[in-house]
Amino acid sequence: MKSIGWLLLVSHASAQNAPDLETYRLAARRNENEWMITGEPTRDRTIFTVISLVSMFLLSLLLGTRLSSLKHSLLMKRNIMTYHVSGLYLVVLVYIVVACVMVSGQGMWNYSLCVAGTWICLMFYTIAKAIIYTYLVERVHVVRAPYLRRRDDRIYLACMGMVIVLYSAVSLNSYLHPVTQMEDYDGRCHFGIDGRTAIPIIAVNLFTDLVLTGVFFYLLRPVVRQRGMATVSGFLERSKVVGPERQEPDDGTAVQKNIRTLLKKSIIGSILIEIPTAANMIQFYVTEGKELGMICLAICMFDVVWDTLIIHWLTFGSSGEAEKNLTRSTQSSRRTVPIQVPAPAASAIRREITADTITNAPPRQYDCV
């Protein structure tokens, strides 16, 4: 009886001291909410995954439509501009995969992952932009390639030097001033670049894009303006004598129309490329580089995917035919462009003729006097 009494007494005391069931439920719900807001929420991860998959599908579709031509240019012609386009596709696709792994897979729930996301965004973004601007510089050289090699082309060297110096400066500036924070009020990763760092990036991008597009337009203007006369290469030159199996139109403007289209697309494309870049830098300036990491990765992803679509548009269709014409002229005109050399002196001509005559003439029989 005593043991039963002690058991009843202990049970009664435990029941009085134990918290009620509702308190347990509230505590569990509080802990669950605190855990869920650390890192990226499930809904945001799903949205980012869908955006990444759509972007990869679109780029893969465009790359597949040009895979055979790119493969031929890479392996057979070894065209440098094709290397730029292929490299841009590769960098953007890898960036999409890595960004999706960081957001949807890891969730960026701690500071180390937040730092990794910051550098992934910075590195892939700057590499993609560098490929785009070196592509624009290479396109400027294609116009002058039939006459000058790269090391002798002062316009090409000046444009390439400008891109290397200016873009390296703003890239290093952004690498030295990143912003990475795990905010206490939401437990999520915030990163970007300092607002004052975004202003030089906008200025350099606008200046570089305008200069390269302007130089390209200036070099191709005679081709469009002069009817039937091309200054790019002998390939674009109006041919008077052609074979019976190959007849050119009388006006000789088919290539010129393609180049006009290429110039129009270049001007429109230079504007379209700068719109998302300027918007991206403006949001860095407004938020002082403390934008949500997932949103920052998504905006940078949209920017580089958009740039890839513009480059694809510039090198496709009639503008792509004009690019091919310029590239063919680069390969064929080096054999046909006349080389101006100083006129030899009359004595040198006489010596050359005498030497050839002595060398090639049959032996003569001289009569003895």
C-alpha cells in the first residue's frame, strides 16, 4: 500500500509540474519557423530551379541549331570568332548549373556558402562580359584582316588594349569591394558589390560598347555606300568576268544588303546588351550591394543569358551571312590583294632580264672571227 501511495504522489506531482500540450505545440512551431527561414525558402528554390531549367533549355536549343556549323568552323576553319561564341555558350551554361546548385541544392544557409555564391556570381559574370567585348573587338579586325595581321592592325590593337585596361580595372575594383552578409532579421544570404563600384562599371560598359560599335560601323560604311565597289576584300568586289555556272546579279548588292542588316543589328544589339547591364548595376547602387543572394544570381543569370541571345541574333540569318562573307574575305583576300612595292630601277631591270636570258636561253654557237 505504501508503494502504491508513493506512486500516486509522484504521478500527481509530475502532472502538476509538466507543461501542457499546447505549450509543446507552440514551442515546436516556433522552432520549425526559425529553422525554415534560415537559408532560401522552398518556394524561392523552386522558382529559381524553374528559371534555370528554362534558360538551359533555351540556350541548348539555340546551340543545337548551330552545332554543325560551329563544329565545322572550330575544327576546319579555326575561326577565332567561333571560339568566342562557343566559349560564351559554355560559360553561361556552366554558370546556370553552378548557380542552381548553390540556391536549390545548398540553399546558401550559412556564411561560407554565401561567400561562395558571391564569387560565383562575380567571376562568371565578368568572364562572360569579357568574352562578349573581345568578340566585338575581333569583329572589328575581320574588316581589316585581308590587309593587316593582328600585330600590324593598329585599330585592333588599340581596341583590344582599351578593353583589357578598362575592363580589368573595373573587374578588379569589383573583386576588391564585394558585399556579403547573412542578415539576422531574415536569416538569408545577401551579397553584391558596393554601390560606388557599380557606377564605373556602367560607364565603362557604355563607353566600350559605343566605341566598338562605332568603329565597326565606320569601317564597313564604304562597303554599304559604294555601289558595286567593296573595300573589305576581293570577295565582296563586283566581278565582271564569271564562269557560266556562277553568275552574279548585275547590281551586286546582295552582300551589301546583308552588311546593312548586320550594321542595323549591331546598333540595336549594342543598345539591347546594355539595358540589363545598366539595370543590374543600378540595383546594386540602390541596395548598396545587399540584395538577396538568390535574386542577385537570378539577375546576373538573366543578364548573361540575354547577352548570349543577342550574340546569337547578331550571328544568325542575313547578318550571319555577312559575317561569313567577311570571314571568307579574310581567308581568300590574302592571296589576291596586290602588294605595292617600290618600282625597280632601270639598271636593275636590265640586269634581271640579262640574267634570265643567260639562264634560260639555249647555248649559242659563236663564230670565230
